[in-house]
Amino acid sequence: MVARAYTVAFQGVEARPVEVQCAVAPGLPAFSVVGLPDKAVSEARDRVRSALSTMAIALPSKRITINLSPADLPKEGSHFDLPIALALLAAIEIIPADTVAETIALGELSLDDTLVPVVGALPAAMAAAAEQRTLLCPQASGAEAAWVEAATVIGAASLADVVRHYTGQVPIVPAQPGEITSPVHVKDLRDVKGQERAKRALEIAAAGRHHILMVGTPGSGKSMLAARLPGILPPLTPDEALQTSMIQSLCGLIEEGGINRTRPFREPHHTASMAAIVGGGRRAKPGEISLAHNGVLFLDEFPEFNRMVLETLRQPIESGEVMIARANAHVKYPSRFMLVAAANPCKCGYLTDPARACSRAPICGEDYIGRISGPLMDRFDLRVEVPPVAFSDLDLPANGEGTIDIGTRVADARAVQKDRYADYPTLLQNADAEGEVLEQVARPDSDSRELLMRAAERFGLTARGYHRVLRVARTIADLDAAPDIRRSDVAEALSFRLAGAA
């Protein structure tokens, strides 16, 4: 008799169905796992044997063969323990084979038969819904997987509970989704003294998901400004929250099954490797650019990052996804993020500070900012200088608009863009518009076009730079609820494009 259970193998954020076949045949007693398993999967037989022994279930003195189909698909991870145990229990007729065949299972077994939570419960639930099967997982992973409403999720604490459930002794109640988590404290932009131009640039960037580069002396408030950016961004939509949570699920970042509607804010250190930023490693895991999907990637000390790491950002910035190619796998991850970079004007940091003298000016600044290549610099829609703040200004009371006021305008501008691109599923914000769509939504009038053409000739704007100015101008008009692009919108967009870092 061959019993069948089902599980998944992860390729990027996609969970591919895997059939677990178990055959118990006469012969010398043996327990083998075939079907391209890695070391963790091969060791599952010892964990399954120990768990069954704890439950006082003796394996028959026969040859037990587990086949993981399709056999040419690499099987990695400890989540194959539970489906292997289910297939074996069905093969020796302890639980009904037909009921097991209607289930997709994943979970790691401890030696005392308890189930240990594993990563990837959310993508597995998506696969279970697509296959119209029930998902069986560890109890600790049930709240996470239950966010997929189309799938019935059963969360079990132990293998013994699974047996009692399938034999009808003690049915397990389906899991409920976890709570929506929210940040306890949101940092307010009003805390930043001065820097009104930088605040304006952040507002424009947040409204249209434009990439921004801030250049200023140490202590001028670049990191402080970036840390307050998530507060002015609107919460994730349900679709965006599910996309982001699937990536976080693969990395084990979802706590207690709670889905966070706050946009991701990732800030890796400048010593991070290419695999950490872009993704990769032995199992081709997602990197920081994918963990920042639908959110913000903040790179402080931007020129200090490895040059090769910075250059790999160029393609994900344009396409919104990254392909990790390895000898045994080609994995695609979404990476539609907003890049916020901060840099000092030179190595010592005080090139533009009139109160201090840079001994190597201007070569110091040219060499330091020169670490950012021209093609990468061209991908920043907004470039803003962040001047130092005088000590006398720090004693002044907080003034200007706060996070709530600016966040309201950003949310209104994004709502306008959502309606504008309703017929284009791949376009979400102005930063995504290109080609014919960009010509339709960001068509400048004669005065604006004349100003833009003169600036393009005078400062040598590239074709990419020309289009990025139009996108920023469209966002500025949206913030003012203007139906068309005006000359003032183009002028402001050019002022950020041609700032000192240009």
C-alpha cells in the first residue's frame, strides 16, 4: 500500500506542492527518504521514529520508503517532518489515508512528538487555498497561516493531537488569525528643528514613492529625518500587507501570527554583504531589498557601502523585483521599495560647513561622492542638501507641521494616484509610470515644457532624468490637488533634481 500526504517546497515566495509517498513493503527493516532531500529532510526519519516511539507506536519490521515527488525539485528545511509522519501513519493504517490526502502539512517534530513552528506558514496557506486542501501546521504557526481566509488551518500542538484529530477522538478547532499589530510610538517630524526643505522633499518622496538622496554634514539630522518617514506613509493595503507578510514569513519575522500594517523600514549597516542586501546564500533567502518591499530601504553612509553592492541595486530599483540566480535555482523576489540614502559631503564630513575647514577641499568631496556611480545617482528622483543646524535653533520650541498633517496630504495624494492607475494593475504610484502612461498623466504645458527643455540642455539631463522630473512634478501637483502639471511644479522638481549632489 502506498499512502500519500502533501506539503510544499519553497522557491522564493512561491510554495510549490510536494507529494509525500510512503510505501511499506516486505524486506529487511529500513527507513529511507528519497526525492532530492537535503540533510535536514534526511534526518526527519530519526525525529519521526523517536516521536512515534514516544507515542508507543512501533514501526513494522519492514522496508519503509518515503518518496518526495517531484523528485527533481530540491527539498530543504525541517518542515517535511510532519507530512512524512502523516504519510507513515496512514500507511500503517493508524489514521485514515483518504483524510490525510486532503491535507497540506508542514511542521518540525521534536523527539517527544511536540510540533515546533517553522517558517513559511503564510505562503503554505496560500498554496493550500489554491489546491483546495486543509493546512495542518504547528499550533504556534496557526495564527499566521489563518490570515488566508480561503484556507482552513488546523494548528496542532503535538503529533498525538494530530492522531486524535484524524481519528475523531478530539477534533482540533480551526485556527484564528493573529492580531493586527501597530507601532507603540510614532516619531513626529515636528521633533526635527529647521530643515524645512528636507521635510518638503520627504513629503514629495512619500507621496509618489520617489527615491531620495540626502547629503549633509554629520549631525545635521539626516538619520532623524529618515526615521520619521514611516510615520507619514499610509498603512499597507490588505494586498500589500499579504505580499509583505509572505516575505517576512519566509524569514521567520512574524511574531505571534500578527500582521503588521505599518510599512517596512529596513536600515542595514554599510558593512552588510551582497547576499544580505540583495538576497542569496545557500538557500537563496530574500535580502533587505525584498524585506523592504512596499516600504522604505534606508542606507545611511551610502558611499561607504561596497561598490558592487550598490551597483546591484540599479536593476531592482527599475523593475521592482530581483532575480537570484544560483547553479541549482533561479528565485525571484519582489522588491518594490523606496530608497532613502544619506551621505556626508566628503570623507571628513565638513566640506560644506563654513565653520570648519576641509584640508582637501574640493577633491575630498569629489572623491567621496564619486564612489556613487553616475547611473546609480541618476536613479535618485530627489537630491537635497541638509545643512547643519545652529545650536541656537535647538533651543527653539517645536514648530511647523507634524507627522499627522503631512501624512494626511500624502495619503490624499496616494488616493489620487490609486484612482488614476486603477486600470493599470502594475502601476501603483507616480514613480511607476512610464512610456505612454507617463505622457498621458504628466503632460507639461508649453511654459513648463520650455523650462524643462532649457534645463535639460543646460545641465545635461539624461532621458531617465527627464522622465523622473516629470514624475516628481506630477506628484507635486497631486499634493496640491492640481489636475495638470504647472510651471511651478516643474521648477520645484528641477530644484531637487539639480541639487548639490547632481
